[in-house]
Amino acid sequence: MATGYVWLLVLGSVILCNLVKIMLPSISSHLSRVFQRNAEQEVEMRGKIQDMKKELSSISMMDDFARYARLERKINKMTDQLTTFVKSRTAQQAKTKGVVNIVYYLLQAVLMISLIWHYCADPVTVLPSKWISPLERMVAFPSGVAGGVGVTCWLVVCNKVVAIVLQAVGR
């Protein structure tokens, strides 16, 4: 028979997984900032572009065309560099987000499979057979105990209930 705490262990695992899932965007964002090396360089480039634009606005195009054109080319070149830099950073953030999501889902799958594997022979609880009569075998899977609620069914129920509660709370 069940050791008595399996239902709580499964429920706690499901709640923990859902809380971590909610935090995935902030985890990805934090890791992106950790692995991003040149954030200061981007800020510096933006500042230089702003300074050059101010200088450009103070130059008369008619009176000093050569200087105006040189500065304008310099602004365009730095703007292109900044655009390339931002695209690179965005790609890195997307890659980090993908890796974090994959790791999360792999760890969640390992946790759920290990719970099912470890508690496959024991029902989480035993109910009167007539309560679950048409679905008794499915609800008891994998334990096979008549009237029992298997860990797989309990995982599905817990996941659904926690998802509904979190949606109602507003995540």
C-alpha cells in the first residue's frame, strides 16, 4: 500500500515545477545578462551616436558641407555597428531562453517519470470502487489496485488543478 505521503510529494513536485515555470522568463533574462559581455559597449555606442547627432545639428550643411558629410557617414557607420550588435545580443537571448526551456522541461520530465517509476506499485489512495467504476482501471494505472488512484492519474489531476488555480490567481 501507499506510504501515506505520496500524494503530498506529487502535489509538492507539481507546484514546484509550475512555480519554476512561471520564473523561467526572469531566469532566462538573468542568464542572458550574465553571459552578455559587452553591454557597456552598447551603451557607449548609443551615447556617441547621440553626441554626434547633436554636433551634426549644430553644423550648417551649406557652410561646412565636407565636415557635415563626414560626420553623417560616421553616424551611419556607428548606427550600422550598433544594429549588428543589437541583433547579435537578441539572438544570444533567444538561444539562452531556448536552452533554459529545454533544460527545464527535461528536468521536469525526469522528475515526473521518476515519481511514476518509484511509486508505480502503490496507489496514492484507495477509494470505494463504485465512485470511479467506469474508469477504475485507468485511474488505478499503473498500480492496478481496485479502487486505487495511481500516481499517474494523481499527477495529471494535480497538474490540471494547479494550472487552473494559477490561472485564476492571475500568474
